[in-house]
Amino acid sequence: MAEHLSSFQNMVNQLTTMEIVLDDEILALLLLSSLPDSWETLVVSLNNFAPNGNLTFNMVKDSLLNEEARKNGSIKVISYSQIEALVTDSRGRNMYKISKI
């Protein structure tokens, strides 16, 4: 992904050199559209949950790098299915057990 982002940034720099400046949101959308199909889930998520419906280039870039790190195992994501919790209340006493964290 770092190589893809570098190539994309080089193209943006070339456009800027030719005095063609694109809006930040357009750059974000172009970057998303340049991704392979295997990134479709992230693309849809970013489009659906963008703050105020606006994407920024940095937001997309950071999300791509974070997703790549997650896919490569650099970031450990704990899902709710990995967490077991037992909470009971017995005669005014609270007992808590949390395991598999």
C-alpha cells in the first residue's frame, strides 16, 4: 500500500507541476477508485461513514495504511466474539468474571 500511495502522490505532484490542482475531496475519491477490488469493504465503509459526508485525502490515506497494518497483523483487533463476560448479582454482591481478553 505504501508503494501505491507513493505512486499516487507522484501523479498528484506531476499534476501540480502542470498547474492542475485538484480539490482534496476529489483526490480522496480518486485514491479510493484506484484501489483493487480486495479493498472494496474499506472503500464502502469510508464512503458511508465520512464525517459530514466529506472525505479528505489524509483521512483516506491514514485509513488505508491502518487497514494494511491490520491485515498484516501489526495491529491486533479484538472482536466481541473473542470476549467472554459473566456478570451476576447475588444478594447484593456483584461478581464479575471476564476472560479471554
